[in-house]
Amino acid sequence: MTIQYILELAGTFFFSLSGALASKPREQDWFGATFIGFITAIGGGSLRDVLLGSYPLVWISDIRFLYAILAGILVASLLYPALIKLRRTFFLFDTLGIAFFTILGTEKALRAGVAPEIAAMMGMFTAVMGGVIRDTLTNEVPIIFRKEIYATACLAGAVSYLLLNAIPLPRPASFLIASALIILIRLLAVKYRLSLPRFPGAEKE
Amino acid sequence: MTIQYILELAGTFFFSLSGALASKPREQDWFGATFIGFITAIGGGSLRDVLLGSYPLVWISDIRFLYAILAGILVASLLYPALIKLRRTFFLFDTLGIAFFTILGTEKALRAGVAPEIAAMMGMFTAVMGGVIRDTLTNEVPIIFRKEIYATACLAGAVSYLLLNAIPLPRPASFLIASALIILIRLLAVKYRLSLPRFPGAEKE
Amino acid sequence: MTIQYILELAGTFFFSLSGALASKPREQDWFGATFIGFITAIGGGSLRDVLLGSYPLVWISDIRFLYAILAGILVASLLYPALIKLRRTFFLFDTLGIAFFTILGTEKALRAGVAPEIAAMMGMFTAVMGGVIRDTLTNEVPIIFRKEIYATACLAGAVSYLLLNAIPLPRPASFLIASALIILIRLLAVKYRLSLPRFPGAEKE
């Protein structure tokens, strides 16, 4: 078991946990919460692998991922009152999660032999598309269309990872620096309410 | 032509028919109704096969499924007034449909070599995801997020099928018992308005 | 570089451009507009290839498509005020786009070995599903469910292409005639407000 494998399992657990906490359709029952946590945790990576045609999907071939997801949902339900008070902690976990999954996804796409531009996009997809699918299913406007720097931080991190690989730095160092960059951009964006320029023609709210 | 094959064609026909009857976006024209019936009928199985990477998809390699779908839509339009009065009959057909497709999907996933837990999930996906995709496209909240036992009945049936296979019972017997269990749970759930416990934090309506 | 390849790149550019112009979620920023343009441009073809299992997807293996998409978005932003006044020009570009992608998609599906009925459907998917996915993500009712002849024109063109291939006409001639038919149907439908008959039970608006 490599450190990367353990981190991937842990990231899946936290994505599932935050998915089960985040989305609150009315009268959501246990099945709905589990389904939502599951989609959030595996949606991004599954989309990446289906687009790349790289089978089998990791959660289908390795049953541990399913149990990491179920554990995330169980913890979400048991510790619900405490966790909801810890919103800041969860913002942090989500940020760690997208940082890690972006670089992991970029790396996996590179190994599948795609161009660096495509790999960066696949890294970003891995981190954000689970949430996009979740929001679409529950009729919410996905976070990436809201006025906030989120997916852009992932893209910036993925690009920096590719540049660092070209130096060449040892991969673990590139991994850490690029992840830190994503976390930094995201924290600064939320703290100083940074946003990207509006696209021409977009109505002001 | 095996009995399973004929049942699969018949199930596709009924799913398409109920899809064309169920969803009523305003001013829906023939194209829209056909598209919706089609998605309802093939969405779940297609998602399963794309996730498993098991190509070709059955409706792409066997043209009879397309004609079963078109027949379902034609019947829906011709007999519309009569069918709408038979709502109870249709509830029954839908219930037979999800029962059959759950077990069929579980069996197909098992044959693709996945773990039993994954196979049970794939069986449930086969039965319910066509409806989920349909509801998402037409901006409705998918039935599986509403307060009703639906997908959970499928999961219970899939799990019981896997347990029965371990006994070992002959497969047709397992198939029938597990399907009957799904139908029973669904009928009882609707009759006695059974629902799963709410997930912590879900608002009461 | 064949003419077909150049047309495919150009079509991708125009689909991306019209995607970036068409969809206006509130306060849309540069990332959102780019994402939407991207989905519009590659969604239909990607769905076709994932359903057919024909890997690698063209935009993943050929980086030029990504740059055609980015160029479409850049042009959309730079020339926004001028382009918005040219709505009629854009209706024309979109119509050329769906005509071209329908026949291209039909041809690709045929080469993948599917039945003609399936190929026609895949051609229509290629042309319209990018827009369907875009509308679903931004919580709009997809154009194909609105009261207008759109996807039906694509289907008619795809079927005529298959019939013309059976004559046998040289492929470029079939290509041109079938595309022209799609354009003609679409123009007439918009000019004379033609629509398909309503499906039984659809409410009048």
C-alpha cells in the first residue's frame, strides 16, 4: 500500500462525507444521502476514466473504495450535529480534497498518454465533476457556475504540476507544491472574495 | 431465443411505454415523447455497461431493442386515454420492470467479474437510472430522492439474489424469489406509505 | 488534412462560439463561459463515442480540437457586442453546424459497424446532445423538448443520407444533399413556425 493509495482512499472518504453533509433535498432519507455521497465521491474520477476509456474504474475493481464511501456517510450521520458546527473544518477538508484529486487525476491522465493540456483538464474534472453531477441531479446550479474561484484553482494547480514536472523536480515535490498552490488560491479567493472577470454579456445579479 | 431474452425485450417495451406516459413537459411533441421513452428504457442498462466498460451496449448491437422501444411509444400514444385510466396497472408494470431489470443487471455485472457489492449496486442502477436521467433532463427531482421506498427495494432484491446464489439454489429459482421480494417490498411500501428514516439534518417538508 | 477534417475543426469552433454566446447564467465568469462552450462543442460527439465504445475520443487524441474550442470562446468574448447583433448569422452558423455534425456522426457510427437505424440516431445525438447537456447543467429545459423542429430535422437528414448511400451516390454528393435537407427543414420550420404534432396528453401551454 503506497502513500498515494492511502491518500486516495482517504480523499474518497472525505468527499463522500462532505457530499452527504452538503446536499439537503427536503426530507432526504438514508438512501438519498448515501446516493448523493456516492456520486460526489466517485463522479469526477469515473467521468475522467470513461472519457479516457481506461477500464476498469478504480471503485469497481477495488471494493475498498465502496467501503470508504459508506464509512464517510456513516460518520456524516453519526456526527452530524458536531460536523455542522465545524463548517470551517469542512471547507478545509473539501479544499484538501480538490487539491489532492486534481493532481492525482492529472497524473493518471498523463499516464494514459494524453497531451498535457488534456491532462490538466482531466485533473480539474476529477476534482470538481462529482460535485457538478450531484448539483445537477438535485436541481441546483453547480458551484463552478457560481461567482467564486473554485475549478480555476484546480486548473492552475494542474498546470503548475505539469510545469514542475518539466524542470524536472522529483514527483512528490511537484505534487506537494502544486497541491499547496491550489489550497493557497482557494483560501485567498474565499478570504478576499476574489472572483474571475465576468464574461461579456453576463447579467449582473 | 431464451426466456430471459424475451423478458428483456418485453421489459424494454414496458419501460419505454411508461416513460412516454409518465413525463409530461408542456406541449411535448412526438419527438420529445419518443426521446423520453427511449432514455427511460435504455438509460439504466447503458450507464451500467459504460461504467463496466462492457461493449457493445445491447441496444446498439441488437436492433430489436430499438423497435421494442418504438413499439412502446406507439402503444402509449394510441391507447393513451385507456392507459391513463389504468394507472394501477401501470404501477404494476413499472414494479415488474424494476424487479426484473434489477436482477438481470445484477447477473450481468456478476458475469463481468465484479464483486457482489458492486453487482448489487449495478443491478439497482439498471432499474432506476433511466428514470433518474429522464427526470434530470426534464428538470424534475428524481424519484429516488423523494420520500418513498423505490431504489431501496431494488437493492434489497439484488442482495437477496446474491445470497440465494450462495446457497446454491438453481438460478431461475433465485431469480424468481428475489424479483418477488422487490415487488413485495414495493407494494407494501406504497400501500402502507412506508419510508426510510430521514438522514440527520434533512428538513421536514 | 482532408476537407472533412478541416470542416470538423471549423464546426467545433462554431459550436464553442455559439455555446459561449448562448448560455447566460447570472454573473457568468470566464471559467463558466469556457466550460459551457467546451461542453457544447464536444458533448454530442463524446456521448456518441462513449456509447459506441470507440476510443480514443477525437478531442482527447488530437489537441487541435481543444484549441479550436478555446479560439471560439476568445472570439465570442472579443466580438461580443458585434456578434450579438448578428443573431441571424448565428442562427445560420448553428444550422450549418448541426447539419454537418449530424452527417459526420452518422458516418462515424456506420464505420463503427452499427445498424443504419442506430447510425441515424447517433448522427442526431452528435449534433444535439452537446446542447442538451449544456441546458441540463444550467437548469434550462433542453431545446429538443421545446416546441420546435430541431432534432427532427437532424434525424430526417441522417435517414436521407443512409438512403442516398444505398443508391449508390458518391459519398460527397450524399453528404451535401443530406446536409442541405437538414438546413432546409430547419429554415422552413423557423420561418413558418412549423412544429410536430403534440403527443397525446401533453398540456397546452
